[in-house]
Amino acid sequence: MIDRMKRYALLTLLLVAAVATSMAETPNERQARKMFDQTYDMVFGAQGSTLHYAVNIIGVYKTEGTVWYKGKKSRFVDEKYNAYCDGETYWLANRKKKTVTIFTANDDKRDKYATKFTFEPDNYLYSIADSKEGYVITLKAKRGVKGIKEARALLDKKTRYPLSLRIKVSIFHTTIKISNFKSGGISDDSFKFPQSKYQGYEVIDKRGS
């Protein structure tokens, strides 16, 4: 009987919390989250995507390149590196040093900045505003969330394609300009490491280290 009462009390609390959350969410927040989710799926969904990016970190560091995504798979090419990830293994080729470093796909050591840019959509509060450049979706981290504290995504009004992203980590801002965006039609072959292309490169295997 006591266990049944406890379960009933817990269920009641959960229902009250769900209703309170629903009541607190405004139409603006719902629209912002829905539109963000649609664009997020265009980029990281199973159909795959590709885009050109230009990064500016507080005016001190600038770089640009092209990236491909498909689920857990990814690939990028920038001014210095080529990287391939098939969902299990990550290869990072340094074209200048002629080295290929191999990591497991989920190893944060593959990129010293990776943990600073961790992102989970449910960890943020959303809002949307109209501008002549496009729709501006603002994400603000909930209390206690580490990594990205705030982000502003600019979306094309017709296609909902991403045009730019401004990210705040700690007190620093990073601006990413996006162009040549395409969603869909990305082959799994795009993420396979072309070993023959890097013959003569020194191989550094970090898996298991």
C-alpha cells in the first residue's frame, strides 16, 4: 500500500511538473525550438550535409574550410588538415607535417577544443526574432550547463538553411559564417579514409592510449 502511494505521489509530481513546463513555454519559444530542430536535422541528420565555413575567434584566430556530416560520420578539409570519421575511427592528416594521427571516434583528445564546444539541444532556452538578414534564433544555456553558454543562429527565411552562427564560450565569442550549404545526397564513401592518398605519411596511432 505504501509503495503504491509513493508511486502515485511520484506520478502526480511528474504530471504537475510537465503541466508547469508546458504552461511556462511561450509560443515564441516553441516556434524557435521547432525551427532550430528542423535546421539541426538538415545539418546532422541521416541524409547528410556539407557546407563551407569561415571561423573568426574574437578577431585573433581565423580559418576556413569545408565540412561534411552524416549521423555520427564527419569529414573536414581546412588550410592545414584533412580529417575523416566513419563513426568508429577518426583520422587526422596534417598536410604540412605529413602525419596521420588515428583516434577512436569519441576521443576528446583528438581536438583540444572539442569539450569546450559540447552541445545538447535540450540544455538550452530558445527564442526567435525577425531581421532583414533572416530569422535569428537565440539559445541560452540553462543553469549549470558547461561548454557553450549562448549561441545565435541566423537562418534563411525561405530555406531555413544556416547562414551564420555566433557562439559564446566563457567570455569569448566565435563567429562562423556558412555558405554553400547542401542537405542530402551525401554518400557514406565520403567518410572513408583514403589510405593510398597519404602514403609516405608518418602514422601515429592514439587508440587505446
